Amino acid sequence: MQYRMLGKTGMKVSGISLGGIPLQQLNQDDANEFIEKALEQGINFIDTARGYTVSESLIGGALSGKRQQVFLATKSMARDREGFKKDIEISLNNFKTDYIDLYQFHNIVSLQELEKAMAKGGAIEAMLEYKDKGIIKSVGITGHSLKVMEKAIEYDVFETIQFPYNAVETQGTELFKKAYERNLGTIAMKPFAGGAITNARASLKFILENQHITCAIPGMFSIEQLMDNIKAIEEMPLSQDEKEALSKEASELGERFCRRCGYCQPCPKGINIPVVLVMESYYKRYNLMEWAQTRYNNMPSRASDCEKCGLCETKCPYQLPIREMLEAVKETFGQ
């Protein structure tokens, strides 16, 4: 395993780390076995979130007696001080720990939302309060909006950023470079483009060859996936054949692949188009049908609300057929 410094946090983390979202599919015994194997393979950084249902609890149970072997990262969607404090306490209880190595703002989608979290009474107050107490060791931010993340790295408070990066989604290349130059830890989420990239090993090699990225956090829940992903470290660098294959796959995906840049927003009917499309990805590619269906059902506006005005397509920099894609989502979720 390769290890890299996670910016100014002082944590030296495994280049291939563990994304916790698919762990929801396991029971506690299977989670114990899987996480034990991951530790044996040198993985020492696990990233999850409050929103991933039982993921935190499963991780906490699996790390009983092993807490010191792992850096734990999680996230909260709360944007106000009290909501964020509540989430931190739940995370501590779920993990069965008295500290969390990295706590992050989860998926800040707009500059207005960032400002709310950073304002008086915002989530930042709780984050820094718990950091001052030593309960949170480091603080970070995650998101899919390039303009939001570019603004976020201008704040002195954040020590890490987490942003999508893979052979299909390279829009964060310069962002990661800027963050790296500011000594921020850089975490590549969605290393397989939400499951769209079929050659996982080559995709991980592509990511880890970028010197400005600290680690990738592929979502894994089986030992077979784990061992296959670990081989990416052993087989680096990326071969010419792999480069060509990834380039071809990226080109093919480009026509109908949502990069969640958010330029299509706002929708006149209130549909959060990038989130709706990624829910379909979780449903079809991650085998998280029940979770994705519940999340989708709870959205205030769904694909079925689309009136096919086409405004989103005029703003999409990738010329995606969004109306057709929303129709497919409606068929997947039944509404």
C-alpha cells in the first residue's frame, strides 16, 4: 500500500481508502469480516456520512478494539450550529468513539448554502467548537459544484476537500492542484464515476498518478472488490492500453453522463436534476435499490414533474439529453 500525507491534517492515509456508502448492504458480521480484511491490506482511512443510514454503526461495530488502526471521516448535511452538533454526537455514538479524525460539510451545493454554513449560527460554529475540544481532529468540505469548492478553499478553516475525480470527470483537476498548493488534503470521490467506469483498477491507477490527489475512496463492500482494487497499487503505473481504454470509455459515457456540475439548475419545477440522476446511478449500479428509492420518494420534486420545457438542456455544458434521461429515471423509480 502507498501512503500519502492528507495535507495539513497530519494524517498519513492509504492511497486507496474505503468509501462507506455501500456498507449499508451488509449485516454486522459481514461488515466485521470485510473491514478486518481491509485493515489487513493496509487501508487506514474510512470515509462515510450521517446520511448513509447504518454505515457509521456498522463501521463502529467492526472497529471495536481496533479504533487506533484507522482514521475515521464522516459528514453532516446540517447547515446550522445546533443541527450540526446533533449530527456530531450521533456520529460519535455510532462509531463508539470519543473523537473523529475528520468531520466534513457534506455536499454543499451552492454559494448561498456555503455562506449559510459559514455564517453566525451556522454549522461552522459547531465544527470549530468540537475541534477546539479535540473531539474533531480536522475539518473538511465535500461537494460536486466546482465554483463552490473553489470558494471553499479560500477559507482558512478547511483542511481537506472531497470532490469527484476519475477519467470521465476531470473538471476538478485544477481545483485539486490549487488545494494541494495550499496544503489541503485532497480526496477523490466517485473514482468509478458512480459505477459507470467498468475498469475499476485502471481508474484507480489514473487517479493515483495525479500527484495532487491524496487518496481515492472507492465504495466497496465485498472482499472480491477490495482485493481487485488493491491490485491497482501493485500494478502502477497505468499502461498505454489502459489509458486508451479509459479514454474510449470516457468518450462513450460523455454523451449521456451527468457530471453533477449543476449548470442545469434551477429547474422551473424544482427538480434537483443532478441528484435525481445520481439516485438512479445508486439504484442501478450500486445495488442500493431500497435506499435510493426511499431517498428519491422523499424528494419534493421528481422526474415525473418534468414538463419537458428543455431549459436545462440549453444550460448543460455537455449537451446532455436531460429530458430523455429524466424520462428513464421516471421509469426506474415509477414516478
